[in-house]
Amino acid sequence: MRLKYAAMLLIAMCFLSCSRTSDVVEVQFWNFGGMPKFLDWIRKQVQVYNNTHPKVRVVLGEKSWHQIREILYAGFSAGAGPDIMTLHADHAAEFGAGGYFYPLNNFPDFEQVKQRFEPNIMESTRYNGNYYGLPSSAIVFILVCNKQLFDAEGIAPPRTWSQFREAAKRLTKDLDGDGAVDQYGLVLLGGDKGGFSYRLAPLMMRAGVKIMSNDVTKFEFNSPRGVATVKLLADMHQIDHSVTPGFLAYTLSEINDLFCSNKVAMSIEGPWFQQLVEDKNPGKEFYTVPVPVPDDLVDQYKTLPSLQDMVMYPISAHSKHLTETWEFLKYIRSAEADMLYIDHKTGGLPTTIQVLNSPENAKRKAWDVYDNEIRHSTPWPAHPHIIPIVKNILAPYGQKAIIGEMTPQDAMDAAVNEAYALLEEGR
Amino acid sequence: MKRSTPYLLLAPALLFTGFILLFPLVQNLLNSLMHMTLGRGGTSWSGLENYSRVLSDGLFWLAFRNTVAYAVAGTVAALLLGLGFAVVLNARIGKFTDIMAFFYSIPWVVSPVVAGFAWKWLLNDSFGIFNEWLTSWGIVREDVNWLGDPRTALLCVAVARIWQFYPFAMVMFLAGLQCIPQEQYEAAEVDGATALRKFFHITIPNLRYVTAVLLLLGVIWSFNDFNMVFVMTRGGPINSSMVLPVLVREYSFVYFDVGKGSALSILVFAMLFLLSFLYLRVLTRSDAA
């Protein structure tokens, strides 16, 4: 008898659980990393959206910035990935080519939405004719110069390579006369292969070097200008000794410590650096200037591109709720939402035309420099394998040349050959 | 009791072990025989091609040499240090022997990740305490670039590894020393043996099985050590401290070449299997003795 009742209860429970399906659509949103200010904002945005859209529930998952590719590939492979996510735009080609992202240009109102964004930034999301995301925040690489050290030496931030080299030499000093150098002219982020390639590339690009040809079939960083860029850093390291000797072990944290404690005068950084410095040494000032250019290209100082990187919001090609996800994406990438990025605490720059041109944004520190640089900047070439290539091939060979293990020409030639071999192996 | 009862009782444990041990191993073996690159989609049979690609990669041989040096030299140094401390503690010199034993053991209980970060800061060229000491004592004039110099990076990681492994060796040696019959030392004293002769002719031979076990365990654990190297150097600068476990990660999660990463991990598994087999042989002989 007892068994009979138990069986009936079980069957009733099954019916109850199956009889009513929820009519609320659940959109999985994975956010990777972000400064605290951004994280607070995104949590609030999701909450507001959920409160005002009862038929949709956006579920925010906060993930590590350092494992974006691993987490996404694992999620997609298991068929459990998000509907929408944040991701570096340099992965647009990789994930787009893999069929993981939905081409946003398939949405009927895409062209209208696209008009919101600065065209140069929007192009970063394009691969093979398709747009794979809407821009979130953008970054562009610039040169930061320690104001205290530059003012004490009575020199202006450099514009050309010869000024750059000279400034680094003059700012490399033995301050206490014990024969040991206490202050260096330049620090490079060498402890992280990705970070290093993101410092080398802006110097190359500002020298007119293309990492790959326009049709992304040829590598061009071993061009004479590319080799000259590496030689500049090698000479500064090996001949002038104006680059911190331990740079190969440094991550961003060490660079910030060195900069804030006046042990280095210059570093190639981006808009995130302001907040890092404020956190470490409130009130510390620095000059923000474009990355120097070769002397013979100084007339193009304002127009030569630096490296642009950008966080975008792609939609998964496997999403079962494309329309709802697209609506949510348009909401968080409206011009109103983009106002968030006028605050330097987010670490990024705005991407919508309305906010880029707004008077509020113009008040941002060093905005004149960022405004010009972001409009002329260039992203990594739209090739599916560009990130592994620059991180694992360009970076180590560049480092070998800088410390003198190889000549700049041999290093860049070897890097190009290895990059072709990697592509060949992939085929 | 039915004949099947023991098997039924064992089944959950066997299933669990099979799921967490055998399934990944077999899957990894299959992956190593496939062309499998995440992001490019599709898999196809490749036979032994992934193994051939690993073995013809210069980075593999660099990582192999580094791993062997890191594992063998690091373990031998940790054993010598552990033996030295064990002998001192066993002699019970002074009142604070037990307290000292506690302090000597601390590195063993520190998480490798925490230890790695601590060593990274201790060895920092600009702010590290080691350079501060060396310059203030006048031993060096310029700060030494410990982790940023390809010639010293692996050595520094090995020192951190020695620091972490020696307490385990010390405890094991101490246990071994306390098991040596005192009669042997008394007999040697009657024969007029010096302390040094007693050490080499009584202590060391009695510790041979402990030493063999420690040597094998130390090499196996160091061979498999990912945390310390990854936290301190990530295999850099310029791959100078690249070791096999970090290279498996590079292949699998940086290049997303799962086939090649799996092939390398199977090769590492084979090497460790051989070492484990030796370890079990030594244990068996030790038990028999």
C-alpha cells in the first residue's frame, strides 16, 4: 500500500514539473574581466533590463579575463556556451572563422545600429565581410612619460625615434653615485608574451609597418621598417642600456610599481594606465603622447596608426534566442550606456560617435591625444591565427633580438618563416 | 555471501576510478592520434603524426632538457639539504629541536602557487629582498636580473622548488635515522670509528631505501610540476625555463592544438610511468629487506 502511494506521489510530481513550461526566455551573458567600476555598472544594467523586460531573463556570469579562449572553447565544445559575451575584437576572425559567432549583419536593423559606432572601431569586428560584434570599449596604445622625471631633466616627451632614444638615455641615471643605475629611460612589458607583442606592434605600426598585407596572405613585420623598429629597441637595450635589464620578467604590475616609484621614465601603455597609477600613487602625473615615429616620418606624426584593441559583444551562432539576445545587446550598447566610458576608471574609451563627440568626454584627461589616436588606429590583421602568431612567434623572436641573441633581421626573418610554417601546419 | 557481492561492493569505487582516471587517459590517447585543433573545427585520424610533430619540435627538446635538469638536480639538492637538517635534528642539539623541526617544515605546507609568488617577489630585480641584501653587503654592485635573464631563470625556479621539497626529505630522513639500531653505532665506537666513518658506513647505507624512494618521488613530482614554473616565469624568458607540463599547456591552450598537446602529455605520462614502475620496484625490495 505504502509503495502504491509513493509511486502515485512520484508520478504526480513528474506531471507537475512537466505540465508548465516557463515562458521566460533565458539569455546567458558571460562577461570576462573588467575594472570594478565596469562590473558594478554591468550588474546594474542587467538588473534594470530584467526588471523592465519580464519575458526575458539575462543571467550574468562573471569569468576570468585571463582564460577567455579556454573558457569559451570549452563552453562551445560542450554545447553549453553563452548567448552573448564580452571578448577582445582580435578574436573576431578566429571565432568567426570557426563558425562560433553569429554574423550580426544578418539582423534587419543592423545597418541602423552600426551607425552608432565610430567606423574605424566598428571595422575591428569585421571578418570576411561579416560583422561579429558590437564594440564595447576601445583602447589604443600610447606612450606614457613620467612627468616628474621629464620636468626635472627639462626635456619634452619625444615625438621621433631619435628623441625617444635620446630621452631614454638622458633619463637613465645613477642617482646616488654608487655606480649602479637607479633609474631607467624605458620599460617594456616582457614577462607576458601577449603583452610584449602589444607593445612592439604599436612601435612598428607607427613606423608604417603592416603586420600582414591588406589581403592577409603575407607577413610584413620583417620589412626594413619592421627590422628597424626591433633594432631601435635592441640598440637602446644593448648599447645605451636605457631599458630596464629585467624587462623580460615584468608584467603590468611590476611596470606600474617601477613607474610609480620613479624607477622608469617611459612605457608604452593605454587608457587603463591612468587608473593603475592613481591606485598605486594618487596624484602622480604623467604625459600621455602618441608613440614616437621614425624621424623621416615626423610629418605623419598625427596620422600614423597605433595599435587599436577593443572589447566587443558577439552573439553565439548556437544561441537559441537570437532575437532576444540582439535586443539586449542593442540596449547595453546604446549611446546612453556608452557614457560609462567617459570615466577613465573603466580603463577603456567610448566607441559610439555620440559619446566620442560629447562635451563630457572632451573633459577626460589627455582626451585630445586619445581622440586622435583612436580615430587613426589599426587593429590586428583580421586573420584567424594572428593572436597565436604574434604572441608565440613575433614576441619571443623580438625579445631574442632585443637582448642580442639574434640580429633583428635574422629574428624577424625567422619569425616570418615560423609564422608561415604554423599556417601551413594548420592547413 | 554470494560470489558477486564483493564485486558489487567494489563497483562504485571502480566506476568512479574508471571515470576520473581511465576515461580521461583513454580519451587523451585517442586525441593524440587525431588532428584536433579547437577553433578550426573537425577532427580526423592522424596516426602517429602528432608524436612525430612533437619530437621534431626544437621547443620539446629544450623543455625536455630543462625538465630533466630541474627534476634531477633540484631533487638531489633538496635531498642533500634534507639529509643535513635531519642529521642535525636527530642529534637533538639544544633545547629547541622540536620547534626548529616545525619551522624547517613550513615550506612543505605552503601552497606552490603562494610560494611561487613569494619567490617571484623575493627575486624581483628592483624591489626584491635578495638584491637588497646583495647590494647592501657589497656582494654585487648592480641589481641581479634573476628571473628576467634566460641564464638564471630556471635556476631560480629550481631553488624555489628545492626550498619547497627539502622539508619532506628531511622528515623522511629523520624517520629513517631514528630506525637505525643504536647497537651498530655502539659497535663502531668500540672499534674506534670516527663520526665521519660512522656516517658513511652506517648512516648512509641504512638510508639507502629511503634515499631511493625520495629520489624517485622527488623526480616524479618535479617532472610533473606545473605550478611553480608557471607562476614564477611562465616558461620564460624566451622559453628559457620551459618545462614539459608548461609546454603541454602551450600546445593545448595557447595554440589550441589539442592533438599535439595530447601527444606530449602521453609522452610525459610514459616517462612518469617508467619512473613510477621503478619506484614500486624499490618499495617492494625495501619491504622485502
